[in-house]
Amino acid sequence: MSENILAEIIKKKDKKIDILKKSTRIDSLNEIINKNKSYINFKEKIQSNISNNKTSIIAEIKKASPSAGIIIKDYNPVEIANIYNTNNVTCLSVLTEEDYFLGNLNDISKIKEKINLPILCKDFFVDKFQVPLAKSYGADAILIILAGVSEDLANDLYIEALKFNMSVIVEVHTVEEATKALNFKEALIGINNRNLKTLKTDINTTYDIHNVLTNHQGPLISESGIKTKEELLDLKNKTSINTFLIGESLLKNLDKNSIFSVL
């Protein structure tokens, strides 16, 4: 594995999207989008919980990751989504990156057919073409990783997502990125406790960065590395954050996970 896994993933994603763009017409994506009646406002669902002082969990669905390897051998994204829905999670995050996370955009469509929850397309967005592409599969929100894109591309992705009435999570890992994220007034801002260049996780990242973001009008999210209910409650009590994106800790113990009890 390379020293900078993020750069490696983005390089490969760039090539894939260039090929896909040549065989996919925007008009055909728009036709699919216009026929789809299953869209749900991702940001509003979380804001509603904030207004009512409720905790929100964005529960992640993924088969694998570069840091953990295969997480679930017999992977059934719809079955996982159903368990999450039964446990009253707020939204879903579905990994769709193919090579390193073994995901697929079709997973979003399959889940949306059965489960009525807002879905974040969790992928590496390197081209604004991916915005209508994600929406055509049923996604309600996209992710912009500031560590992986230029300022111009981040802005293009943000504007394109708003044009398609999608919610946007702008993801940060440093104070510098957090300061830049404040320019995205309509976005949710996610503090990723995982360094995507080294894959190391440190929950203190949220504590170190959240003060920079307290004046942001949209929801703040703490992402990755939250292993227990106690860690979540500690984060909630010591910061202004009550929205959490959690993956592996839930996926490795879906049946009786105490984290669900905060909902």
C-alpha cells in the first residue's frame, strides 16, 4: 500500500470516471433522476434532530476498507440497512468506491427500493459528473473530501450538488481545512478522525477542530473512530456536535450494539 492512500485512490478514480463519462450521457441521467420519487432531504432530517436536541447517527454500510480489509464476508447491503432502520438510525452512508472498499453504486438503488432513509453516496468525488451520476442511483447527499480536491473542484462539486438539490458533506481533517469549509454555507461539515493519507485514527481530531466550526450554521459531524457509546456521549457532551458517522464499530456488532441506545 502506498504512503498516501488517498492520492492512490483518487488517481484510480479519475481514470474510471474519464472512461465512464465517454459512455454516459447527462441527458440520460437527468431522465432517470426526474422519474425517481424516492429522494429524501438528508440535511433536513439531521437538522430536525438538532432542533429537538436528539442525537443523529449516520450509519455506514461497507464491505471493506483499506485499513480494516474485509469487514463483512457475506455482504448484504440491504440486510444491513434494514438492521440499521430497525434501530432507528437517522441516515445511511453507503460506500460505492469499487477497488478499495468493494462498493457499488447499485447498492444505493437496492437499499432505496426497500428502506426509506436518506443516503449519502460515500465515494471519492473528483468530477462534477459524479453528482448527477450518484443522484441517478438514488443518493440524497454527496461527500467532498477537502484533502483530496482543489479549491476550484470543491466549489464546482458543491455548486453542482446544490443545483441537483442534494445535501453536501464537506469533510475536513485539519484546522486549515476546517477554516476553508466555512465557505460552504449550505453544507454539513464532517470532521474525519481518520487521516486519509495514513489511515491512522485519532478521536481527538474532533476535539482539536470543532472550535473552528462553532459559527457554522449547518450541522457538524464527527466521523470515524467512534468505538463505544461512552465515546460518543463524551464527544457530544464536550463539543457542540450531536451527529456521528459510524461504520466499523456498528458493522462488527450489528445485533446488540449499545451505540444504538443513544437514539
